[in-house]
Amino acid sequence: MQTSFNTVGVVGTGAMGRGIAQIAAQAGCDVLLFDTQAEAVARAQQDLGAQWERLREKGRMDDEAVAQCKSRLKLAATLEALAGCDLVVEAIVERLDVKQELFAKLEGIVSPEAVLASNTSSLSITAIGAALKQPQRLAGFHFFNPVPLMKVVEVIAGLRTDPAVCERLARLAREMGHTPVQAQDTPGFIVNHAGRAYGTEALRIVSEGVTDFATVDRILRDQVGFKLGPFELLDLTALDVSHPVMESVYRQYYDEPRYRPSVITAQRLAGRMLGRKTGEGFYRYEDGKAQVPP
Ligand code: NAI
């Protein structure tokens, strides 16, 4: 299968990097995984293998497709091992300085024609690109969690991004079975801008004592029709990811009060009650099942 990119490097193999790697391999790309935590890369490979086995059991993939996906997935021990990639997608920690440093390093490793993409939830692509000699090759490529199921991907041009780079990424998104949507380089883009209303307002309802978080979730999920309540969503995303996104959007809009992050999430972040990934967030998780703490 011919795809818009042959070899996709994925830097950061947490929840998002893993999902992006999965759909890239399924689309027919070779995929190289890199993370500063060696065990995160090994875990990602193991989880992806298990994920493909489950798809085989469900009859959604045949033996050959599973074998091909597994063979397309390679582990990179160093960032330099990504030299041959024609696309590198970053899904690391949501910090401008760390992302800038990574892309500046990558620019010295990959070929001048390679495309660089950030899965940032909220940071400015123009600002990330300020660290690059060739900012025209950087774009936002923003997937949602869980990547294989959430079919939309925002493609974001910074002020210096070459439109051809966005067109190529949009083509890849379609080859992955996703729906690309072009978004302007603004804080939170489309979904995380709209999402502020869902998350921060729900946190206000709880902090004002209107009702408890589980009731908010139950009503918005079962009666209003959202797939997940706002607190279930915070637990899925994890507070070490979503609280910095809230802070980032708030700061970028010059402390606009309607985006102000909540002390509720700040406190839980400080207490490492991050959500599903730590087994305890707003809910407690046993065998993957959410329970309301007493
Ligand atoms: P995560 O915490 O699950 O994974 C991040 C991974 O990046 C970790 O394995 C960590 O070791 C690695 N890492 C950190 N700094 C690194 C560096 N300098 N070089 C290489 N690897 C590094 O985070 P998650 O949830 O996958 O999020 C990653 C990015 O995706 C963030 O920018 C986040 O805002 C964005 N995002 C997250 C979504 C979510 O629902 N979790 C949804 C959409 C975007």
C-alpha cells in the first residue's frame, strides 16, 4: 500500500503516540517509536501487539494484516535513529520549551525534505516553529484519545507553515481512515477551545456546590447524549495532560476569566490523582471499571 509518507517517526509513546503509531502502521507506513523512557517504548510495542491480536480475535484484521503491522513497527533506541523518517510526529509532554528543543534537535537529524508534526493540544505551532531553521515544514497534527476510535484530526498551519505540508498531512489522515479538519493556529484550536466550556464550566458547577461530579457526568452522558461526562473525560485524558492544557489556553488568551483553570484539578494534579492512568482520579478504577469513591 502506497501512503503519503513511507516512514513515520513517533516521539513520545504514551497514550497518544501509541495510538498514532497504531493507525500509521495499519495505513501501511513503517513506524519508528522513540521515547526518553526506554520502558515506555517497550510497553508501547507490547500494547500495540496485544491490540492487533484483539482485532484479529474480533475478526477485524486477518493474520496477514496483523503480521504486517507488527513487522512495520520498529523501536528506536536514540532520536538519531529517526534520520530516515519522512515524517516525525511528536506526542511528548505539553510544554513549549520541551517541544521546541525536541524539534530543533530533530531538524538536525532528519533530511531537509522531512515533515515535522506536533500533536500539541493547545500550544502555538508558530511558537514551536520559532525554534526551527525551516519552520515551513512544521504543522500541527492533532489527534484525539483514543486515536483509533476518534476519527477527527485537526491539521494546523502556523504562520510560516507551507500549505503543501498541511495538504500532505490531511492526505495521510484520510489514508489512516480519519477525517482531517483544517484549524487556525489559535489557543486550543477548535476542539480544545470548545472543550473549555465543557470542562471548566463543569468544574465550576462542582466548586459552587450545585451538585457532585458523578451527577454532572450522569446527566450529561445519559440524558444530554455526550459520550463521556466531563469528569470521565478528565480521567481519560489524565490531569497531567489536561490541567497544563487549561493553563496554556488561559494564559494565551491573556488570563481570560472564562478559561480560568480550576483549583480542583490543580489540587488533584498535585496529589497525583491523574485519572485512569494512575488508577485514581475523580473515579477509582478497579479492573478498568470506574467507581465513585465513598
Ligand atoms: P503521556 O504522558 O501519556 O505520554 C507522553 C510520553 O512522552 C511519555 O511516555 C514520556 O516519557 C514521553 N516524553 C516526554 N518528554 C519527552 C521528550 N523530550 N522526548 C521523548 N519523549 C518524551 O501523554 P499523552 O496523553 O500521550 O499526550 C502527549 C501529547 O499529546 C501532549 O502534547 C498532549 O497535550 C497531546 N494530546 C493528548 C491527548 C490526551 O487525551 N491524552 C489528546 C490529544 C493530544
